[in-house]
Amino acid sequence: MKKSLSTDLDFFVECVAQSKVAVYDMTGKLVDYGGVIQKYSNKAVKLGDTYYFRDLYEFKAK
């Protein structure tokens, strides 16, 4: 089962672990199959070369 990420601590743990994180839009459609978190803030997450706003997408660790 994939773990949903929502708190800064969730993103920090997956960033340090270099886990693959998948990105889904609010309808549940897969947007990015999975990448390692490069950076994150309280507003956005960077996977590879792409930034995703935290309030517009759902993030799940593999």
C-alpha cells in the first residue's frame, strides 16, 4: 500500500530515504509515475525538474 504524504515530516522522511514518490491529481489520476524528492516547501514539491503545488496534488510514497 502506498503511503500518502501530507506533513512536512512526511516529505522530510521520504526525501532523506530517497524514496520514489508518485503524484496524483485531485481526481486520482496519475500525473507522475514516481521520482525522488529534490526539494520541498510548505507550498510545493520538486520531483526531477518539475514542481508540484502541494494543495493541488496528492503525493504517495512507493
